[in-house]
Amino acid sequence: MNDISPLALITGANRGIGRATAIELARQGHDVIVTYRSHPDEAAETVSAIESLGRAAAALPLDSAQVADIARFADDLRTMLEQSFGGAHLDVLVNNAGFGADTTLATTTAEVLDDLYATHVRGVYLLTQAIATPSEGVPLIADGGSIVNLGTGLTRFVHVGRDAYAAMKGAVGVLTAYWAQELGPRGIRVNTIAPGPVETHFSGWVGNEQVRQVFADGTALGRSAAAEDIAGVIASLVQPGAAWVTAQRIEASGGYRL
């Protein structure tokens, strides 16, 4: 781990759960590198918010659905670690970037399936591979580090129209267990966080009071979730107090559809 302060990389952190997680980890003493596929202005705002908490921060573009972009990103990340973070290694990787798709068995196209797979499975796989087990050079994540993959509560409860998305996230849950086994000898823990309904731009119902109430009514804790609710769980999972937790799928849903 880093001698001065832990360093986290969070993908898709220009908004939503990624941004909230970046800020929460900064509050808890992490320096943070964030990635964004679009909206560089939002990424810059995330960096500013982290820096206002007294932590170092930087942003790098990444489209994890593009294989060539992952290789480019890994090179840029290595250079940034050397030039801007004193040669530090990552202590935390949060695979958060993604998008949703609202289609049914009858309406899902091959293109949608390919896009979901490229981002949520292949992209997560190849990025983690490049960071944790590169073919050349030393790994970019330190021994004793922590990897958190974003899953979904939809692998437990069903919302019609989310089957393809949920299936991809189910695959991520399987990868989590395998990576925990493979990286365990290095002390690297790998876990999946599975959110329930969360009011973000990703969900598409920001500010919709009717939808918010429907989800609140179906949740044991009696309200819908904000991005900060999930960020707190992720941040707690990478702390030393969770050092014996690995290969787990942890649902953070407030008790949705029990």
C-alpha cells in the first residue's frame, strides 16, 4: 500500500455513484483518479470537489468498450502515476462505468447485447487485467489492494426489460469470485457491490416523485436510494476493517423486495 496516502481509481466517476464514491473516498483520506467517457466538464468538477477536501486528484478519459482505448489508458495511467503521484501504485480499483438498457427478450437487438457485453464484461475484464496482471511491467495495483465491481440487485429481483443488463452484471459476479481466488495470494480482495434502485442519471428517473415513491414503498427502509448511499458502502469495503471480506456479492438496496 502507499506510504503517504492510499490511491483509488474509479471508472465513470464524472457523475452518479462513481462521483459520489470518489468524493467519499477523498473524505476518508484517499487520493483519487477518475475516468470519464464523455462530459469532461463533469469530471473536472469531480476533481475540484476532491481537491477541495485536501486530496490529490486527476481525471483521465476512458471508453472501456473500446479494446484499443484500454491499452492506451493503461499507458497513460502508468505515466500519470509516475509523474503526478510519485510513482505510487493504486490501492483501490472501482469498476463503476456502465450504462443501462431497457429492452425485453422480444426487443433486445444483437447490437444492444454487444454494447452491454463490451462495457460491462469485456471492458471490466480487460481493464482489470491491464491493471492487476499486465503482460509487461509491474502491476499497477499494490499487493494488499482492493477491487470493487459494480453489480446490480437485478440479479436477485426482476424488473421486466432489464434481463440483458442483469445477465452481464451476473457475469461480473462470477468474475469477482474467480479474481478473488487468483489475486488472493497477493492480498488483493475482490468484491461486488449490488445496488438496488438508485436515483441517478443512470437510472433515468431523477426528480420523478412518482417513481421515487414506488421504489420507496418496496424498500424495507422506506425510501429510495441516493448515490451517496452506495458510495458509503463501497468506501467501507475498501477500508482495513473489511480486510477479511473477499469474493462476496454485497447487496446495497435498503432491503428492496425482500
